[in-house]
Amino acid sequence: MLAALTLPVPLDTRIGAVTLRRAHGEDTAAIVALLADDAISAARGDTASDDDLPAYAAGLQSVLADDSNDLLVAEHDGAVVATFQLTRIPGMSRQGSTRLLVEAVRVSSELRSSGVGSALMRWVMDVATAELGSPLVQLTSDAKRIDAHRFYERLGFAGSHRGFKYQAPAGR
């Protein structure tokens, strides 16, 4: 986990305050439900099957055990309503600067356009960058997520690069 992050922290949204905190094992099912609540993720296999929960729980523990990674959730009225993974990447480019990678951003479909996603991303941009000494925030977004692209552009992100992925054959 990214120990330098000051968590939990309240964030203001149009639905009231949400609490941003580090995920823990008991959040696994709620995080998987957020992944499955997204058509693109569901098409990739994130279907919230109970049979898959042990694999997701192991993934969460792996993220939290890594000093360069964290998995955060936003909670509202006792329910997990959003999540994202944050990774700190040291580098050589940009005079040896460190960057933050934001991945798997999900907000409950019932709360999209409520300001929750904006509050999360502004926290990354304003607070996490300072606490982790990372002047650059980057993320990838599936090419089909046109609404998400507009959202990130409104926040000041620039579509400056083209991303590529390679899926290794199963069994490797």
C-alpha cells in the first residue's frame, strides 16, 4: 500500500460527503460488483460470480501488499460506491520524475454524474500527487469509453498518448 497517503478522508460531492479510504478484504464483493456494473468490464469477464471472489480477494491482497500500489474505495451511507487503483511509478524520463497511474476507476452506475468521480480524481490530482511526490498523473481508458474521455478532459487530462495492450496466452 502507499503508506504516505493520508486516509481516510472526506470528499464533498453533490450527494454529500463520501469517505475515501483504503480498501480491505471485506470490500471485495462490493468492488467486484462495481466492476461488473460496467458493460465493458463485464464483457471482459468481471461478472461478479461468487465462484470468482477468491481470485479477486487474492488480487486485492496482492495490491495492498505492494508498496507502490493501493486500492481505494469511496463510501457513502455505509456502502462502497466507487473504487480505483493507484500506482506510484518511479522513472527516468522527465528528469527522473515519479508518476501516478490511475486504473480501474468505477463509480456505481446509480451515482454517475453525482460528482463522486470528480471528487476522487481531484483528490488524486491535488492531494495524492503532493503526498507521494508525483508531478504527473496518467491513466488509460478503453477506446469505447467516450463519456469517460470527455469526463477526464473536463478535469484537465490530455489525450496525449495512444495505449496498447497485449494479452498473453492463457496458462503462462
